[in-house]
Amino acid sequence: MEKTGWTLLTSHGQVLFYVAAYPDATIPTIGTALGLSERRVGAILRDLRDDGMVDVSRVGRRNSYLVNGAARFRHPSLAHVQLRDILQRLVPRDPHASAF
């Protein structure tokens, strides 16, 4: 029996967790780390921004990403859970960095 490849998190979830851990990462860096095209990463970041899960700010010539910890999951069964509840447990953070 051939196994199919699948991941627990969607591409959106992977990008969200990656930028939570590395807010100064560039789109090419995110794409390379996750095996996604730059175009796909850009589209995902726009989706996350549009849904209020990620704030994008310009720092010089680059973007910086900040996860909105107060945002809630979209699925009705998880709508009561804030992103920070999960991210604080799963994403390694610099102790000097700002909280989610």
C-alpha cells in the first residue's frame, strides 16, 4: 500500500506558525523553508492579513509580520480559541521579543 504525503497543518497554518517564530522573515525565506512558491506565500500572507490574523508593517525596504494573538480560529469548532493560546505553546520565541 502506497502512503500519501500529508501534513497536519494547511499551507496557511504553516505560514502563520513560521511568521510567528520569524516575524522578520522575507517571502523568499518563508517559501524556501516551507517548500512553497513566493507567489503562494504572498497570497497566503494577504489572506492572513485580510482575516486579521497577521499585521504587516513596512520596515525600511522590507515587511515585518506580527501575528495577532487575539485573532480566533476560523473553524466553528475552534472559534473560541485565540491564536495566542496555541502559539505560546508551540512556537519557539525569543524571550526578549514581544508577546503574540
